[in-house]
Amino acid sequence: MKHKPIFLLAVIVLLSACGQSYEEKVRLSRAERARLAQEEAAALKVAVLPTLDCMPVYLAKQKHWYDSTQVDLRLKVRNAQIDCDTALKGKSVEVAVTDLKRVEHMTKHGVGLLTMGPTDAYWQLIANRTARVKTAAQLGDKMVAMTRYSATDYLTDKALDGVKTSAPVFRVQINDVLIRLDMLKNNEMDAMWLTEPQATTARMFKHTVIEDSRKMKEHLGVVVAGAHLMKDKKRVKQLTAFVEGYNRACDSLNHYGVKHYADLVKAVCHTDGKTIDRLPKYSYPHIALPKQR
């Protein structure tokens, strides 16, 4: 029993050490979270979709074709354009690949945007083969998947302009581009607007192309950034480095072709080799900051 005080003292010391260790872990964890949050805030974050028009961003990031001393480039992948734009509006990203109609909508609601340049994105209105629709005039009483206040909404207006249908056309808002394609595969939608590579997949399954934005002479893809970035010298340096990497990726994609980067396309667009083999030729124009243009 004479050793009991010594034993209790040892236990107290041990518990005290454990307590200090736990507190230290909490403190370090909090400090680590703060450091990561600070790095995230300082990085240049770009919102992208699993679509071909975003390939220069994906490729530049994969190859590190930019001055990493100037920019910590981070991609924020979303499956719906509206989610990319919401992030841009809320300033949780600085750059996004989007379309001119979404830009117009955001601008009307007070979002300051900087247009950096066009993409070669195009959309096709593809009808489910089971719907037996071959023209826009046959879309009466049919469901068309699109996104409000976007290129697909505008293109639906244009496709139906001056066209007499037997009944109203029902526009169904399906924002997720991957879900949209799945609904076509599963015969859950009569028609929808798709861009690449989803449009190629739909054509492979013998679904019918009834409209094409290229034939409409509509070029709506665009890369934009928050206008407020131009007031910050550090952000301007980041954007400059991003533009250099983006344009280098464009040159490589134009030279070698998208199929040369099949593994990357497969990974970021969630597609397969058969679709990639059938992709049409796709070109990528350069972008620039306004003062550079």
C-alpha cells in the first residue's frame, strides 16, 4: 500500500500527458484547416463540366502547362452548368466555362463578368429514336430536356420559332448533363440538347439529330472570369498564367486531336473508348485577358 501514492501520481501524469496530446492535436488540426482554407481562398479556382469544351482546362492542369509560381490552379468539377455559374456568382470560383446566355442572365442579376474568349462548344437537339421525331414540328406534346436561361433554352426558342406543332412542347429542366444522357438511354425523355461527347454517345445509339447550333449559326460557348479580379494584381498574374496554360493546351489539342488524349477524355467526361473513337473534329480557340485582346 505504501506504493499507492506513487501509482496514483503516475496515473495523473499519464492522463495529463494524454490530455495535452489531445489538445495539441485539436490545435494542430485547427491550424491545418485554417492553412488549407487560406490556400483554397488564394488559389485560382475554375469551374468545369464533363464536356469537351472544358478539355483545355483539364489538359493544362494535368500537364502543368502554366507558371505554378504564379498560380495554384484548382478545378471544381460540376455536372450542371447552373452549378458552375452559382459558384461563379458566389465567388467560390474565379473562372468558369459557360455559355453566353448564362452570362447574359448573370449580368442582368448584377454579376460582374469578364469575357476571356469563346469555346468551340456546340449543341445538338437529339430526339429519342422511340419517339419517332425527325423535325422540330413533331415535338408537340413531347418533353425536351434543357436548362433555363442557358444556351439550350435559347436554342429551343430558336428551333421552335415559326414552327407549328400539334400541341405545346414541354420543356423539362434537367441540368445534370450526365443524367440528361442517361434519361435518353433509358427512354425517359423524348428529346434533349447535348454537347460533346454526350452527343456522340447519343448518335451511336441511333437517336435522331433534329437541330444543330452550328447550322443555326449560333456560337455560344465562352470562358469567363469575375470582373473584380482585374482590380487585384495577384489575381491578374494568376489569370495571365492560366491563359498561357490554356492556350498551350489548345495548341496541343488542335495539333494532335482530342483522341490523342483519350485516357484523359475518358476520365473527365465519364465516357468510353467507342465514343471517343467516333468523336468529330473539335477545334479550340485561344482566350485572352481584355487588355491582351
